[in-house]
Amino acid sequence: MDLAEARGRYQFDEIPSRTLLPLLISFIGLSRYARMARERDNREMAELLNNFYCRIYSAITDAGGRVVKFMGDAALIVFREKRVDVGMTCLLSLKEDTDAWLESRGFGSRLAVKVHFGDVVAGPLGPSDGAHFDVIGHGANIAATLGSRGFTISPQVFRKLRPELRRWFKKHSETAVYVTIDEPRETRISRL
């Protein structure tokens, strides 16, 4: 295990029991994955996902975050409160890098990123001989249900950001969520 991996792992593994924590919580996933998978061989998709997992794990742990779990073409990621700006910078770079990587390989997919800041219960879950680190709670549910085809953050995240990072986002709806400034505004007509 290298230093970056240790830094990412131990800051969360030091939690000896389930603890209520304020965390930056992100769900990321590949757009149009099901369609992409139907058009390709299973081995090709397994190779794509393996490379995707390695890229995600490396970027997140290098930034001091934790990949809680991978779920098919998606991942659940967390950063401690003191690393909100670092985590957001990492996620913005990860989206840009992943989109370019997918395009260079001829995949018509993009990385969708949803981010919320809130309380979750974090720590070991499961049977004593198979417990694993996980996060559960309203904060995770909010992150999971944010609408995004690009990069969306909740108002709670926006309020935590330094002004230099806030400039990357604009208010997108009456129930405030923020998207990167280059994402087009969705209207009722565009959804039909």
C-alpha cells in the first residue's frame, strides 16, 4: 500500500464504530452506460469498468477522500468536512479527465457527478466477520437523488465552498442546486 492509499484509507478506518459525521458525499456514474453495454462485448465492458475503478480510486485517495463502494458503473465517495474544497476540486478534475478519457476511447458516455454536504452515519456495517466501511443516512439519500447529467451540487455544498470554487457554479432551479457554468439550463420543453 502506497502513501496515497494509506492517507485515503486510514482517515476513515480510524472510525471504530458507527458515528454521525458531516461529510461531503458524492455519487458518480457513467451516463448512457446501459446502452453502451448493450452495444459491446461483456469483456470489453469489464475492462472499461476496471480501468474506470482504478482511475476513480487513485484520484479520490490521492486527494484524501474515500471510495466507499463501486456499484456497476457508479461509485459512492466521501470526503471529510475539512477537505470540502480539495474534494470538490478533485471531483471537478475527475469529471473533466474521465470525459476526455471516455471520448478518446470512442465511448459516448460522460461522468455524471452529484454532490451533497450533510450528516451520515459512517463506520463498519455488516456481520462481524465481514463488516465493511459504509455511509448511511439522509445526507447520502440527498446526494443520490440530486438530478444530474453533468455536475450538480446541493446548496449545502455551495455554501461550504471558497469563493474561487463558487464561480464554477450557477443556481439552476427554484429548489437550488448548482451546476457547472457550461451545463445548459433544462426547461420543460427540453424534457419532452
